[in-house]
Amino acid sequence: MIELLFYPSPNGQKVAIALEEMGLPYQVTFVDITRGAQFDPGFLKISPNNKIPAMIDHAAPDGPLALFESGAILVYLAERSGQFLPSPAAARYTCLQWLFWQVGGLGPMAGQAHHFRAFASEQVPYGIKRYTDEVNRLYGVLERQLSLHPFMAGDYSIADMATWPWITHHERQGQSLSDFPQIARWYAAMAARPAVQRAVSLGHERHADAIGHQHLYGQTAARVNAAAGTAPATPDHVPPPATSRGTGVP
Ligand SMILES: N[C@@H](CCC(=O)N[C@@H](CS)C(=O)NCC(=O)O)C(=O)O
């Protein structure tokens, strides 16, 4: 059985989509990142980056295997199930390059756009413009790719599963799908898939609130070290005051 350490945010949902699409049996352990559960020493042993998603394959062929980082987890699950990551080299690396594009590009940039546009405790016009523009550029890249292929890497793959949950927040990123008709087509096709619908319904009632912001923003190395028991707590791990602007993760 695979244990998914999960919160219903885009990075958690991408793994839930993969598990549902692959038909792998799994159980969900909710990690409430809005209440600081990502700093529990037991969780940090599995996910030293104090972020979801993480997973444990309790029945892995060589013994229990724990992983963090959504891209690594998606590749593992694709190989475990033999689905959604082609074997021939050209198709495999095409899929991996788009997966890495999401994990290293769209995800972090969209996350910053969410922060500056919806959650920051002060309005920073430069930050808002920089990340809204960069997400817009990335949407343009995705639009061009989807004008050539039905899915990001040709056939439906873990690259699409990684990207789709981030597009659900296009409005928060300052983007309109009417400007990107190929993304809109692809987005609707995935939204209609029962596996995607099951995945996004997982824990959908959970939302970050002002207390959540105290745990999610203003993190430093000192805070993680203190939580992991590797260094004494210092004053700079005290959470900043909550903002009243917006709710949600990330
Ligand atoms: N690079 C990571 C990013 C994961 C990530 O940002 N997770 C967020 C939720 S979407 C999180 O756990 N945040 C908790 C925190 O920052 O303390 C991945 O792809 O798995």
C-alpha cells in the first residue's frame, strides 16, 4: 500500500491525480501545513524540505521506500505502475523535460504570483508585475506546445498531471484562459476525467486561514532546524503577523 502524505494544494493534487489515474491502491495521511504539521520531526524525516507531497511505498519491491519532491514521486509512480511515462528514450525524455518545466518553472513562478497577488502582507507592484508577467510567458510556452500536441508530451502523461492543478488557479495568477485557447481545451479535457475529479475532491474543504499564514510564511533555516531538533531555536523563527489579504495555499 502506498501512503500519500498530502494537503489539497497543487503539489499534493498532482500526486493524487497520478495515483487515481494509475489505479494504484493508496491511503491518504493529511499533513495540515496550515497548522505546522510540516515541522513535525516524524514528517521532516521523510520530507526534510518541510513540504508536501511525500509518500511511503510500504510494499516496494526492495522494502519500504519514502520519497519527497513531487517530480521524483511522479516518476517513481509511473515506473511502479508502468504507465504515463513512455519507455523509448525520445518519448521518455520529452515527458521528463515537460515535467521538469513544471516543477522548476511554472510551479515556483505561479507560487510567487499567488503570494504577491493574493497573500503578501504589503502590496509590492514590482513583485506583482514580475511574477504575473513570467507566468504569462510560461502560459504562452504551454499554449504553443499544446497547439502541436493533444497533451504536453504527446500522449497523456505525468507532465500533464503535474501541470493541471496549477492551471486551476489561473485567475489568482492574473491569467485568463480565453487568451490561451489550447490550454483551455486541454484543461477542460483533463477536468472531465473521473480520476482527476476524484483527486481534486480529496480534502477540498480544507483552506488556509490567517493561522495558516503564520506557519507558511517567514520560514527560516532556524525554524526547520529547531523543529528537526538539529539546532537551538532562535528568535528569527517566530512567525510573522498574519495578513488579512486572501486565503489559500500556496
Ligand atoms: N518542490 C516541491 C514543492 C512542494 C510545495 O511547495 N509544497 C507546499 C504546498 S503546495 C508546502 O508543502 N508548503 C508548506 C511549507 O512551505 O511549509 C515539490 O514539487 O514537491
